[in-house]
Amino acid sequence: IVLTDDVRHKYTFLQSRYAFKVCRIEPENNIHLILDVFSEYKKLNIVIIGNWLNSEYGRNLKTIYCNFKNIFLLDPIYDQSILNQLRSNCYIYIHGHSAGGTNPSLVEAMYLGLPIIAYGVSYNKETTKDKALYFNNKKDLLYIIENLNDNQLNIIANDMYKIAQENYTWDKIAKTYSQLF
């Protein structure tokens, strides 16, 4: 998705490669782990959009990590056009969810053809058909980030888009529910 001039000027991190995440700021989304990795690995920016002020967990993280030059902690963005511009222009999408099921933000990232690094739980692996990169702890994520390979990321991005097109269309989902009922 092409960046509008307004968005390009407002968000300075768009001038460099960046990792991206959008989510509720809750412990089960492993925000603390992701921020800890990027506080050590300063060669890549991370942008996380979420509800930082809705919990003590979020407020504490924002206080701890707000002064790192490569960490951008943005409040919720409800304008889908702006959100899509920021998400679709990222270098990698990091999905830290460790509880739940098929997550809409993960599927949206897949539809945008983004290379995905996901927390290694079964439903993230199932959603991405075991074709993303996976981490289970800080050491795993740091290793992945330190060893990013553009060719591998392009393959993952293409796989994510194909999987989304094959499995997560309204038509397919509606037919599946119809058959269930």
C-alpha cells in the first residue's frame, strides 16, 4: 500500500526498515519479550501499536521502553487506511500472541504478504501452515532478528499471502460455517 504524504511526514520511522506489531497490550501477547529483544538489538526499529494506557502492564512497559531510539510505541490507530499503510510497509511482522486462536491481526498481515515471525504456539503454526518463523523465548527471537535473510523473508511473505488467499476468504469461511450448520 502506497504511503500518503501525510503519513510519511508524521511517522519518521517509515524512513528505515522496521518491525511491526499491532495488538492489545497484554502479557499473553509477549510485548515485554519483544521489547526486551529490541532494546538490545538496536539495528532495527520496532513499531508497536496498542492500548498502552489501559493497564499497569502497558503503562510500565511504555515507561521503561519509551526512550529507546529504535522503539516506537504508538497509541491505538483506528483509521484503517493509516494502519494499513504502516503495517504494509514494514520489513517484518511480529506476532507474539500466546493465547487464543486464529487472530485477525495475523490474518491481516498474511493478506498483506508480510514476512511473519510468530510466537510458536500451535494455533499460530496452524494459521500460517508452519511457513512463518517461530520463537518461544527471548533467545529464539533475538537469534531470528540477528539472522534475517531477505530471500527467506520474501519466500515467507509469498507463502503468507497464498495461505491467506486459500484459507481466509469470506467465501470459504461462509461455506465452512454453512456446512457446519
